[in-house]
Amino acid sequence: MFACWHRNWEKFFEYVEIQMDTDSVDVLWFDDIDSDDVARVGGKNSSLGEMVQNLKAEGVNVPDGFATTAACYQRYIEENDLHQHIADLLDELNSGNRSLREVGSKIREAIVGGEFSQATSEAVKSAYRELSRRYDTEQVDVAVRSSATAEDLPDASFAGQQETYLNISGPDELLDACRRCFASLFTNRAISYREQKGFDHMDVALSVGVQKMVRSDEAGSGVAFTIDTESGFPDVVVINAAWGLGETVVQGSIQPDEYTVYKPLLDDPSLQPIVGKRRGEKSQKMIYGENGGGTITVDTPADQRQRYVLEDDAIVELARWCAKIEDHYEMAMDIEWAVDGQSGQMFIVQARPETVESQRDVGVLETFTLQEEGELLVQGTSIGHAIAAAPVCRLDSPDDSERFEEGAILVTRMTHPDWVPVMKKASGIVTELGGRTSHAAIVSRELGIPAIVGAPGARQAVADGQMVTLSCAEGDRGNLYDGELDFRVDQIDLEELPETDTK
């Protein structure tokens, strides 16, 4: 089933090339694709098709939709004479003649300025009209998501590297969003990430997923992991939830609710195996924009801030769906879900492999212990189990990255993919907003550095250059202390541990 989700990238890209040479289809419906179609429609869309074909019958709701193919993207590049132009700009980047920002900007501008052929334009518009007919409306509102052919793979997630456009309505607006998705294959962060992972930029193509929007702007949405993202414990589902569209949870711009469900007891319908609930502040939410287009972020009403987004029955039902998805894929999964405020139904809108804890090679157990006490400056949710002592660098924007010195502790409001080059140089990260499934949390785990997320007032609590100690070794709460505190690191080789009768 997962022939395309392997680590032999040379053979993988040979397969991509063959598919692009032979595939002349511009659009494929989700019910016609599955996990073997990564080369045709990317990781995100192939996963949606896999769920539509195999999990809908088990009661897992997935919104209908279609995908443009990787071959469609390649024809768009060729028909607009962009292949050589892009290659030349990338050569200038590699030679040092142009900066990443300049090269990325020029490539994106060229792609957005292109035109679809009449055949491709009509294929996309025809599919959109059919999707509208299926939902009994003249112009259905859709989410338009980028799905790269080297994305959502078990050891290379590419999460957040390309763009998503929500609440798109109308065929012309859809084609414009498709062009912008194509261009987002060359965001600065995507170029940088491919360089880091060793992918050839010209071998990666982009599929656009067009999916019926779930009206979670009138309810709630969020992210779920089928593994504990901190310990790697496999027997729980960890759910983050917020009001409105789910981008606030993914971006880490709010502090979401968090629910933890014990998977082994999910099969007993008489039980509600919720082992943890924490209500988040949820200070803002993303909703539909005015005049029927785009999205806006507004303050969350006080009564919603004080309530959990999901009732207990809905939490357990979502956890059951997540467990079914994990069982089907036979691996830990990172899942996005949403509740439609008009119908009251819950939906799964994305599912991808979890790429940090499930892939970790635990040969050595490393433990950190703080050896002395200090003045507590701020506290939040701990990410990781390490301790770091270093000077603070407060930044409000990644545009100020030249001020950041290697090994400093980054303190900021929140992060997004443009922050990654700065985060790679940090020994620790502190954000005022976000939860365990936020961008800052996911990237810090991938980089193997400690982080504290959801620490209100962090920027006001510290000064630039102030020496601090960031501790994630004291449980679920991460603590930032004044000064450089002494700590100990112990390493245990797990291969040398004796066999025991007890697990």
C-alpha cells in the first residue's frame, strides 16, 4: 500500500518522472486516488483519497474534493516557458550571486504571472462545477491546499512549506488560488528545506487539493496526534482544539484546549477513556471574511473562551476515528479535524505520518537534571526534556534574524515556517502563544532542542542578552529561570540494560 512512502529517493524520483511522462490527466477525484498515488497528487492528496476509499465505510467523515495532478503542474511550467528560468535562478542562488529572498520572490512572481491552457482551465472549472453540484449549491466554498510530491512522507514531512487558501468560491478565484499554490512550491522556506533534505528542486512537483470547506468557522477544529508527542508513548491520542478554523492551532497563534485519550479502552462503548483535559485560553479565532471571501481573525467571545470546544462524547468519537486511521496506515499519524457548525458533523480534513517521535532511534536515553534553584521568570508547556542555558535574543519578526547569534535562546510571540532558519541556530525557544501541536513545538522537536510554548508575558519578562536557563526537565510545565543554573546530563546505553521479566 505504501510503495511510495519509502526512503529510496532515487527510485522514487525515477517513478515520478515516469508518471509525469505518461500521465496526461489534469484532475483526479479523491475517490479515484490512494496512497500509491503520491507521485501523481502528492502526499497530502493521496492520503485524502486513501481515507475516502477505505475509511468512509467505517464511519470516518472526509469532505469530498479533487486534486490537480503533478503532470498538470509540469505542463503549466512548460507552457509558460518557466523551467529554464527557474533553473537559472536556482543556479544563481547556489553560486551566491543572488540571495534566497530575491530568488524565491522572482520564481513565485513568474509562476503567478503564468496562464493555464484552455484545456486545463476547463478541466478544473468542470470539476469545480461538479463539486458544487454534489453539495447542491451554485458555487461551493472550498479549501485549496498545496500537496507536493515530496511531502507528508514518513521521514520528511515538509509541513507548512507550501500555502493553503481557505474559503475560496468561484471558478476564477479557484484558478488564481491554484496558481498561488504552484508558486508556493518556491517559498523561501520550501527552497531552504529541500536544500537541507537533499531534494532536487526541479524533481519535485505540486498537486493542488480542492476540498469542500467544513464550516468550522461556526464551530471548532484542531489537530490530533496518535502518539504522545513528548514521550513517544503510543497508547494515547492527544487532541488540540480551538474555536473557528484550524489555522490558529497549526500556526500556534492561540493556546488551544488539550485532551488526552487512552487508546486501549476505546473499544469499550461503556467507557469514556479521557485521561486528561486542559482548557486553553483560545483568545482569537479565524472565521470567514466578509463578502464571502478569504478569512479574518477576530477576538473570541468571552463565553467561548471559558468553554471546552468539544464535549466528552465528541472527544472520544474523534479519538476512535484517529485510532482507525492509525490502524489503517499502520503508523503514528498527525491528523487535522473540523466540526461543521451548520450540520454539527465532524470531519477529518488531513492525515499525515507523524515524523518525529515515531521515527526516533532510541539507542541512548539522555536525562537532564537541574542541580540548583533559580528565580522563575515565566512558565509554559514544555516541549522536549532537555535543559539549555544561554543568553536571550528577543525577536518580533524573522526579518530581524541578522541580530540572532548562534546558540542563543529565541524568545518571541509565535513562530511560523519563515522562522525556521533562526530556529536552527537556537539552543532553546520560548513562545508566548501555542500548544503542543503548534509550529514552534513541532519544529523544536524535529530539531531536538527544548522549547516552552504558551508562556504569556515572556517577551516582557526578559531582556536581550540576559543569561537564562530553559528547563523542560521538570514535567509538563517548562520553566525559564534567571541566570545560568547548573544542570547534569546522564546518558544510558539501552543496549546495555539487562533483560527483565517485567515489560
